[in-house]
Amino acid sequence: MLAHGEATKDMPLFEFLGNILLLIVGGNDTTRNTLSGGLLALNDNPDQYDKLRANPALIETMVPEMIRYQSPVAHMRRTAKEDFEFQGKLIKKGEKVVMWYLSGNRDETAIPNPNAFIIDRERPRHHAAFGFGIHRCVGMRLAEMQLRVVWEEIMKRYPRIDVVGEPVRLRSCFLRAIRSLDAQIPARA
């Protein structure tokens, strides 16, 4: 699509390679970290984990809630292409603007009870984790599908996975990543 699309076929080589790298890394790290962050969130919120075990159909709303709650990409920077005013502030052409997805996903004016992990939240896709507008993540539906399928299979095989110990987080201001998360599957009775 990038090589043949009208808007992208003449893209400079380094910009093209940057987009390819973003697709490869973005689709791996973000999904993986949403999966581990989601498991941690379920363990930190046992009432939500009980709700999921009682009704695995909630995976459909749980997945976008995990994405919102984990917000695997903390922010993204853009360059203003023209002068514009936003909420009373003038942003001039060429200035850098940072959109903090993590902050947007905790905005009380946009999301009710934003610091809570609620797997049956109304309007679960109402979040900023995939960006917005022309910069919205092209892989967002694929990420949701991958996470949904993984959680459907997990729930069939392992209705409970316990996190043991504290997660080891990646030190990064860009990614909200978990480097390791020790977990175990309890013995069946």
C-alpha cells in the first residue's frame, strides 16, 4: 500500500523505511505489552477477573479496555504543518506538539472513572491509545483481533493465570512496557 498509494508512492526512502519499521515494531511491542499489562490488570482487579471467568463473552469489551488502560505507547510527537489555535493556545507552523495517549486515556472529562479497569465499560473503544485522525494507527483493528483471539484461547485453556511477584517494567518515556512478568497456572482441583 505504501509503495503504490497515491499519497505515499513518492515518499523519501528514509521516511518509507521509518514507516515500515514502525509497522513491524509497533505491531509487536504494543500488542505484547497490552497482553502482559492486561494480565496484570486482571490480577490487580480480581472482581473483573471473576466477571470474565463468569462470562468469557466480555472479551469483546475487555480488549479495548486493556488497550486503554495499558496505553502501550505513552505519547507521539508531531510537527505542526500550519499555524492553528487549540484551546486558546497558538501553535505555530513547524512547532513540535506531543500527544500524551496515557494522559488522554485518564481524562475524567472524556472517560468516566478513567483510573479504574472495567472490562464491561460502556463505549470501550472511546480512548486515545491508537491516536486520532489521519495519524490513527493503521493496525488498530488487527491488534484488537489478535488480542481477542489470544484471550479467547487463554480462557479456554487456562481460566486463571496468577501473577506472582512484581512486574519488571521497561524504563522508557515512550513505551509502557513490561520486560518480564512472572505468572503461574494454578493446579486444577
